[in-house]
Amino acid sequence: MASQQGRHFLQIPGPSPVPDRILRAMDMPVIDHRSAEFAKLGREVLDGAKSVFKTSQPVVIYPSSGTGAWEAAIVNTLSPGDTVLMAETGHFATLWRQIAGRFGIEVDFIPGDWRRGADPAAIEAKLAEDRGRKIKAVMVVHNETSTGSTSRIAEIRKAIDKAGHPALFMVDTISSLASVDYRHDEWQVDVTVSGSQKGLMLPPGLSFNAISEKAMAASRANTMPRSYWDWQEMVKINANGFFPYTPATNLLYGLREAVRMLHEEGLDAVFARHERLAAATRAAVKAWGLDILCENPAEYSPVLTAVLMPPSHDADHYRKVALEKFNISLGSGLGKVAGKVFRIGHLGECNELTLLGALSGVEMGLAAAGVPHRSGGVQAAMAALESREEANTPKVAVA
């Protein structure tokens, strides 16, 4: 069994570790969700969420997992029989496709090999072919958590514009929000879907839709039944800081603190930290002589790194050995890559020392499980971190 001494290393790509500061913020008595005190909290978290999505448009908050936010995006904007365009970037894009299908949506699914993000050129070509404007939405997963590939959202926006297509643009940022640079307004995204348990550093339980004016107009015209997920009712009552049903009050306390922490560090600094830790992780993987699942360096994820196991070695057996011997949880392979990869999360409350400790556990686990590899991954990660620190340190002239 895993040692009970010391803190468990939760290095899955979400839910991510919850900082003590956020835990303390949530440790509050439940208050009346129809009171003036709650209205103040409600307005603060709704405005704070906008700042993280980088939008001036409404952001609605649901008591749900990210799957609920997916469903909300669909039922508020589409009607049965509509067609949407999606890209097969991995397990979570496939799940979003399945949810759309359950609501009678036709999905044009651009096939992929699970080693890259969505291809802007392929999306542009599909939209250019759609002269009858049958496609009502383009739906893309920003950071594919199952593969460690990040799609280029700004380029996809340009592809949609180049095709001159009026389709709505919907993006899943469940694992990328507050970890990867994201700009809802600037990139003209119509619906951004997200969740609380990744870069926002909260427990699972909150989900989000950031909504453009175009998407809001679509929600008034579509014919899909909805009640719990209805944007119109949410936005109307949110205007006064309230919710149409009982909200997850104590998670909202945590969200307020999470937004404060993100802005204290600075969003650009948060994104740079994630890039720095991701680069160090990739340096370790390459030093071990293992392969990274994502093939395109321009699409390497700052959130996680998916590592391919050598042939005839099972990733789940390796993860079990690492957990039992070194008290570290690593992400499993999902869908098509089940048993073939393990995933190292480096998001949220993670710094250089946390990462190096985790990579030590990964390397010791490889040895304990008999996985062929070279030693020295941790040293390679240290060198990568030191190199970036030196590059970012101002040079001081010596007299």
C-alpha cells in the first residue's frame, strides 16, 4: 500500500490539488441565498469569472460538472436536426460528440489520430464546402486532456472568418481555463464551456458558460427544450447577484478566492508558469527516452503531458506501482489510448519544487515497475527550469 506519510502527490490533469487558502475560504457557514449578503458574493463571483474568461459578456455558473456545461451549450443554441462540425482530438471531443447526438444533433466529425489538436485548415475547408450553411456551430476542445494536445483557437477563429461562415463557435476550456491563455471576446467565441476543478483550483461542482450576444440571440430562437440549463432565466436573475435555484454557496466562496489568487499572481504570470513547468516535464520525458503522445510542438499542452509506454508495457500497471510505492497518482489513458499512456498533470497549484518531486516519483516508479528507460529525467527537468530562469533574469552590469 502507499505510504501514508507526507502529502499525496495528485498529479492527474484534474481534479487538481485545492490550495489551503481556497479550502479555508470555503470553510464558512452557509448563508441565505436570497439575502443581501449573498447578492454581494454573487455579483463578485460573476464579475470575477468574466475577468478570467476575458469577456465583458455574461458568464453563467451552474452547480454541475463540466458535462452539464456541455449540455447547456447545446440545448441553449441548437435545435434537433441541426448539424455541427467537430474535430476528433481525443476522448473528450468524442464525449461531446456523443452528448450532441443524444439531443438529435447531426455531427460532422473530422477524424483525427489523437496526437494533434484541431486542424484550422480542415475546419476552413469543411465550412467553405457548406454553401447551404447547414453547419450551425463549430465545436472544439481547447485542451484535450486525454492526449496533451492544445488546439489553436485563435487560428480556428481566423479559419471560420476566412470561410465567411456564420456558424457559432463553441470551445471547451474545462482543462485550459486559468492555465492556458484564453480570450473569449478577442477570439470571438460564442460559447465557452468550463469547469471548476482544473486551473481554477476548486473542487468539482461548478461549471460555466461564457456567452456572446450572437449565442444569446440563438438561445431565443432555437427549439430545444430546457429548464435547469436555460440561459435566459439565469442571466435575468444573475443581474441582481442571485440564481434561479439554490447555488453551491460554499464553492462560490472558493471561486471568489481563486479569482483573487489568479489576479494576485497575474494571469500572464500564471500562463508563463504553466508553460515553464510543461517544458521541464517534456525535458524529463525525453531524457527518459520515452515518447510524448502529442506530435506537434506548437500544440504541446501547458496543462499535462501524456507519455507513451514502451511496447508490451501496460501503463495502468505502472501507475499502480507508482501509487503503491511512492504515493503519487498519475492520469490514466482514456478511450483509444487506454493502457498505452500515462498522464502527468502540472496545472493549478503547482510550482517548480512540486513538479520536481512529482517527476522524482515518476522516475522511481519507472524503475520499480521495470519499464525500460534512461535515468536523468529529473536532472533534465532541473536544467530546463534553470535555463528558463536564467533567460528571464535581468543582467546586472558589474563595475
